[in-house]
Amino acid sequence: MVRMPSVDSAHTVRVRVPAKINLHLSVGALRGDGFHELMTVFQAVDLADEVTARAALGLAVRMTGEGAATLPSGSENIAWRAASRLAEDAAVAPDVLLEISKAIPVAGGMAGGSADAAATLLACATLWRTRSTKAELLDLAGLLGSDVAFPLLGGTALGTGRGEVLTPVLTTGEFHWVLALAAFGISAGDAYRELDRLRAAGNAPEPAGKPEVLLDALRAGDAQRVGAALTNDLQPAALALAPALRRTLAAGLDLGAIAGIVCGSGPTCAFLCADARAANRLAASLAAEDVCRTTRVATGPVPGARVVA
């Protein structure tokens, strides 16, 4: 690659990017490429990471915040790979210092790493003035990972394929969530392998299929109906890998949540509440029950990755 001059070293771009909750996750057959066919409904919530891209010589990643100490900072980091891939695609030098401030839990089923990769694409495209279109960034995101495209889009969306083929979903109103964060993580790969094992043994349901009931409830903005339609095919696998999550889910329901669900591959549990007051009350009560490490209150849907400074 021909190295290009760096942008003015005083120039920085800061991007805020949301976490996701899977309101519906139907896991189909294993594909030839090693991924499962998915049909999922994502919702972006206002628990967010921030990625700051600073002009530099060479590529480096620094991280602070939630779970940062457990993450690689070199080429194994998905944000590093995102910057490198964009630089190659745009034929510019990968000159950037990425500073990632994390609030989304690591290996929590909320696409924290994918969100950081999405934010990196937007931040670096802005910093390097690549003039990449949103469609081009979404295409690059899909190459980086199944969950990377959605944090760029945000809102609520139907994901198919590996989850990277997105269609916006009409949603009215605001939904209030309490997130119960665990003291441990679950690898998405482990969760999918466990689901395959459970299905082979006849101990897990077949794919949930199309989310028509959920989509109708989202269009109506009806939290009760949305709660009744929450579905996650990976939940049995997460509960098999981490049985303690059963206590977390039961506690949230006992304390008044409309519904509770494991986020994606887990172990974060999301509880839907009637309104902001109910969410704040549940978060405090759930934290006192000693069934999770901590809680966060979040609302959705919110926009996808956006430049904030």
C-alpha cells in the first residue's frame, strides 16, 4: 500500500454508537460458510460506546471502561480490523489512534465489539475524508461480522442472512429496558455450538420463524404485546451454559417487568418495562437481589452510530 500523508494531527472525530437488543432471534440451519441462517429483529438502545479517531502515524487502539482490560488492542481487535479494512478499501494509509470508551458489556450479547467496529468505520471515514457512502460502509460492515452493520443503521431493523442484511422496521413510541449485566461473558460461538448440540439431542425448539406478531406490536407501540412476542432461540443455549441466568430472569419478572429475555447469546438479560419510572424502580430492586453484577436503564429505539464531535 502506498502511504499517504496524515491528516492534521490536531484533527479528531468522536462517534457514539449504541448497543443492540435482539427482540426476536430465529436461528436456522448451519450454512456452508459456517454461519447459521438468521431472522432477527434488532433494536438499538441508548447504552453506548464512544470511539475517538485521532490522526496519527500508524494504527493503534486504546480502550477504557467496561471490560476494556479483557480485550486485545492489536490486530485481533475488531475495531483495528475495521480501520485497516477501510484504509485498504479507500487506498489511504491506516494512520489513526482509536480511543474506545466502553459502556457496552464485553461478551454480553449486545454487540459491543461490533458496535466499536461500526463506530470505527464512520470515525475513520470522516477523519480520512474517504467520502464513503452509508451503503459502502454497510457493505464493509457486513464483511467484518454479522452484527457490525446494524449499529451503523440503528433504530429497529429486521436482519436476515447472517444478520447483516437489514430492513428498517416501523416502530412507534419509546420502549424502556432494564439490562442486568453479568459478572461473566458468553462467547457467541459457544452459544451457537450449544444450541446445535441441544437441538441434536431434541432439547431445544426448532427455529422460531417469522416475527410477524412482534412487527405488528412494534408498529402499534404496544409494550405489552411486544413483551409477549419476545423470542430468542439462543436463550436455551445461554441458560445451559450459565444456569444462574434462570434466577436473573425469574427475579426480573417477579419484580414487575412486562417480560424478560436473554440478549442475543447472553449473558446480559433485558427486561421490558411499562415506563421510565417502572424501569428505574426495577433496576434498583434487581440490583439489590444479588442476581447480577449491576443494572443499567436504557431506552430504544435510538439512532445508529453518529459523529458527536
